[in-house]
Amino acid sequence: MSDTRRRVKVYTLNEDRQWDDRGTGHVSSTFVERLKGISLLVRAESDGSLLLESKISPNTAYQKQQDTLIVWSEAENYDLALSFQEKAGCDEIWEKICQVQGKDPALEITQDPIDESEEERFEEMPETSHLVELPPCELARLEEIADLVTSVLSSPIRREKLALALMSEGYMKKLLQLFQVCEDLDNREGLHHLYEIVRGVLFLNKAALFEVMFSDDCIMDVVGCLEFDPSLVQPKKHREFLTKTAKFKEVIPITDSELRQKIHQTYRVQYIQDIILPTPSVFEENFLSTLTSFIFFNKVEIVSMLQEDEKFLTEVFAQLTDEATEDSKRRELVNFFKEFCAFSQTLQPQNRDAFFKTLANLGILPALEIVMGMDDLQVRAAATDIFSYLVEFSPSMVREFVMQEPQQTDDDVLLINVVIKQMICDSDPELGGAVQLMGLLRTLIDPENMLAPTNKTEKTEFLSFFYKYCMQVLTVPLLASTVDEKNCKDAIWRFLNSFFQCVDCTDFCLLTGALRFMRRIIGQKDEYYNRYIVKGNLFEPVINTLLDNGTRYNLLNSAIIELFEFIKVEDIKSLIAHIIDNYYKALESIEYVQTFKGLKGRYEQEKDRQTLRLNSRYRRDARTLDEDEDEEMWFNEDGEAIEKSRPEEEFPESFGKYMEAKKVKESDNKENFPKRTPTGSFKFTFSHSAGAANGTNGANCKPVTSPTSAASPNGSPAKSATPPATPVTAMVGLVDYPDDEDEEDEDEEQSPRKRPRLGS
């Protein structure tokens, strides 16, 4: 259908008293057999699906608002609205509704919403009585008018009749003219009455009255009346603020006079609702629903009109990204876009999608790279707000943009790195901006919102991009104080290694933060991370911290115990084997919890299973070979029977190697336990050769003793009184990773040396 007169948007009012857009289509009125009556039908312009099917009920109150809106309620708490593209289409459907109900199309409402109590109260009222009789609009009658307006607010039918009376013969405009007279005469009593009148008229909740009151020639008088609240000693100066302080700045000249007028009107009406009017009571909270709708539809119109004006937006973006643009001008442009994006929140998802795609095509994200790097705090704050709108609506769109950047820019000016630097360098003592940016960054790197079926590779691609180009920027503050970056090129390895070294310090907040981070990583139960933890001996500082904490029962103790308890309950075999093989002698004395004995039990169970599996495999292989040989060698060429040999005799070399390796492993387990210090606690000392053999960084923890450092005669440091640990002999491991050999060879060349404990 190409008839734009019948083109409408369908809205429903949600529980938060906000209008939800249900789609755009074309409306018609026709007889529906199933509903047994003339009905309003709206079919979507995209696919012809039915958006709305509503029978025109004889008892439903329909309202026409702002010349292009028809609003009604079909059931309790279910309001509907049709927003027409053209006034002619609205008038046409309105006439059809009035025809079905037998009403005069000149009216703005077809029915009086009468409840049972109202019917009883006004059952004797003549049907011809459509209006409330108003006193003459004179200064001497202002008190009487105020009392009348106040008295009808509790009665729906009387509010309707008063609204009709106020709209007749220009009564509302005459009242506002009296305001000017009272102000000229400094008639405070009359001004106080006018305040009550105007406030009461707003609570009548009628769009037709709002059209009059918020017109260009009346709205400032409405604001003036609301300045003279009788409860205030001195009147407020709202008009002065709106005309002198709140200057409307056209960053780019707006040639559309209707658009300019709509922007002015919306700002002033929003000011009335948010600033001037007092917070409504529970009784009054529904009285301003139409005012909220009035603002909402105004914002929808403004966004639509601006979005369709490609020349205007193109010029705005051109000046925003132009290096020659003055800072003050750029500040105005950024603030404009901030307001523009704020208005877009009135749109529904499908419309916001088109809105943000328009901004993206025009270059909003490259523009943000420029303005977020400026020194002006106000500009950066506004740019951050714009960025938050984009991330919250479509993180995938932002990810797609930043992944394309390395092809054309340096790492230092990538948008996501600019965000990280702003987060790290926030000058606010309360870190307000940093917290906001931290939340946006978390949204961008959260794998949970990267699972859209339309882009199954987003998770892998973006996380790979982030670790390659951004992780080193994020970890700069931590790495600067914990590791030597020259000795470590792998950003993720440096990050994990240095972060866990934070456990080996005295800052409680940093300790608990590092523990939470380690707990979160182990909670992933991902062997990729577990191998990093094992290779880096990252449990070592955790256990040292636990031992240093002693028997104190505090948050730190509970956090560490919970970490090991999780490993035990989830039966993470690789970590259990690493902990028991390397640290159990230090932990077995802890008996106030059964966590570590439980870990030992898990370890022994897995060890027994591995042994049984090896023995079973050995017997199976031997038996298979015997059976094969039986077929070929049971009889010799002469037909003589041959006696079968035993497995030990058949495979003496392999069997002997297995038993020898088993004995070596048991011997090494005994030799490599940490030594007990004179105080009864345990500390771990690993030699460089031992670390290399295990794929670790060869780090030293606190020595068993603390000899005085002294240089040897040749200038080299004196050797520690603690002998180096015996290198670990190759053995059969409880957990085998097929690719460990390659990773260990690589780590021997690239892994960093771990810094010594701060206390050593």
C-alpha cells in the first residue's frame, strides 16, 4: 500500500507508563465477521502481518490528540495509540470511529469514562449537559475558578466536562492574559489563584488543553503562573532561566522552522514536568500520564526529523572530525550528539537499530576516537555517554569497528585502547568516569553476549584481537610494578604471572583482588588456563600467604580455603596433581579443615586408577601379542607343540622400564617435598634448573634461612645457605597433555623470571 495517509505506528502503554512501539503499517476500518463489528486493522508494511485488530466498541472512549494521534483503552491497564503520518488519515479514521459510536467528529473524545460510582452520582444529570458552567474570566472571579478546578480532580466525569468547557471560546487563553494583568499589578493573591488553576488544568491530563497551553504564545505564561506557588515566600525565576540561562545553541543552523519549534517546546515542557511541578502523590501519579506521552511523541518526531535530514547530520560530523574546528565548537557538537542519543532512547529497538546504523554510517565511532582523547573534561564526559549508548545498544557493532582499526591505525589510538587509557588515568578522586568505562569494557569483552547465531566467530575473533592489541595496555599499571617487560613478550602470560605475584604482598585489597581473579579463572575449569597456573607455579604465593596468615580465622584465610575446596569438589585433576606433588608436605599439618586431606585422597584415587589403567593396558597388550603369536607359532613347521611364555619373559625390557620409572617417581615425590623451617612452617625453594625442567619460570620463594648477603671475592653474589632443589627426573604424570612438549620448549625460551617475594 502506497497511501501515506493511512500509514501509522502502533503503540501500547507498558507497566512503566511508557509507550512501546509495536510496528509501522497501514490502517483500515472494515467489518470483521469473527468480531461481529467494524474494526480497526493495521497490517505491517514490511510483511503484511497483522499488527492490530481492534473492534470499535460503542462504549470505548477514544481520544484524538495533537491532530495525528488516536488513543483508547481496550481493557484495564491496556492502552493503545495510533500515530498517523498525516493529519488527513487521522481525521478519516476518527470520523469512522465517531460514525460507529454516533458521535460528533468535532469532539476530541467520544465517551465519558464513567465508573459505577460516577454513574450513581450523576444519574440524574441531563444527557444534554455536556459542559461545566464556568464563571466569567475576570480578576474578581479567580478564586471561584480555582476552587472549581480543584474540586473536579477527584471525579473523572467532571474532569472531562471541565476540560471541554476550558477549550470552548478560548477560555484558557483568556486566563493566561489575566496572568499578565496580575503580574503588572503585582496582585499576589490573584497570582496564587492562577498557580492553582494552571496546576489543576495540567492534572486534567488532556492533550487538547496541552496543545493550547504549550503553544509558542502561551507556554511562557504557563511557566509564569507556576512560579507563584503560595507555599513559597518568594516566587521562583523559571522564565529567567529558560530565556537567559538555558540558551538554545544551533551547532548547525536548523532551517526547518517546525523542527526548531518542536525542540524548543519539548525542552520547556520537560522542564515543567521535571523541575516546576512538584513530585506527584500516589493519588496524582496518573494525572500526568498524557503529559508524559506528549513529551514522548515530541521526542520521537524530533529524532525522526533529524535522522531524515542527511545534509544536517553530514555537516555536523564533518565539523566534529575536522582538525580545524575550535574546541568550543567541538564541545557544542558533542553535547548535541549526547542529547540526540538521549532522545533516541524513546525509540523502540527496531527504530533505534536504524538510528544507530545511520550514526555508524556517518562515522560516529571514528569521531569518538578524536573527542575522547581531548583534554577537555566536559567533552570527554559527553563522549563517554555517547559511547555508552552505542555499547549498551549494540556491542557487536562496536566490536566490528574496533577489529577493523588495526588495518589503518596504530595500536595507541585504537578506540578500545583510548577507552582503557581514560579508565586508567581518570582524574576524578571517586573514579566516577573510570567505573563507567570499566562497565562498558566489561560489556565488550564479555563472552556471554558474543553468542549471537548470526556471527558465530565473533567470540574467537574479538577475544584474539583484544589479547593481541589491547591486553598490554590494560595491564600496564600492574606489569610496571611486578615484572620486567623486556624479559616477557607474551601479554597474557605476563598478565597472569604478574597478577598472581600480587598475592605475594602485604596490601590486603590487592591480595583479595588477586585471589578473586585466580578463583574466577580456576572456576572456568579450562585446561588452557590450568596449564599456565601449573607452569608458573602460581599456587606458590597463595600457599605462602596461607602459611603466613597462620591460624587466624579471617577473610583471607576463608578465601584461600574456598579456592582449594572448589578444586577438590570439582575434581580438577591437573591442579590436584600439581598441588599434592609440590606442596602437600607444607599443607598436611593444616587440620582445622579437611580440604587438603581431601585433595590428597582425590590424588591417591586418581593415582590408583592410573596404575590400574597402565597395568590393564600392559596385560591387554601382552595378551594380544600372545594371541597373535599363538596363531603363527603354536605349531612349528614340524607340527610340534610349543609352550607359551609368560609376560615377564616375553617383554622383560619394557616391563623392567615401567617398574623402574615407578620407583623413580616414588623416590622423587619423597625428595621434592619442601623442607620444614625451624618455626614449623614451610617455604618453597626451586632451583632454576628445576624450574626449567618443569616448564616453570625458575622463581625462588622465601628461602628456608635468611643468610646475610655478601659479595664473593670475584664480585658475584654469595651463595644462599639453602642448597638448590634436586632437578625433577622425568616420570609418568597423572595428567598428560599431548601438546606439552612444544609448549615447554617454547616456554624455556620466552617465559619470564618470577620476581622474588617482597619479604625476601
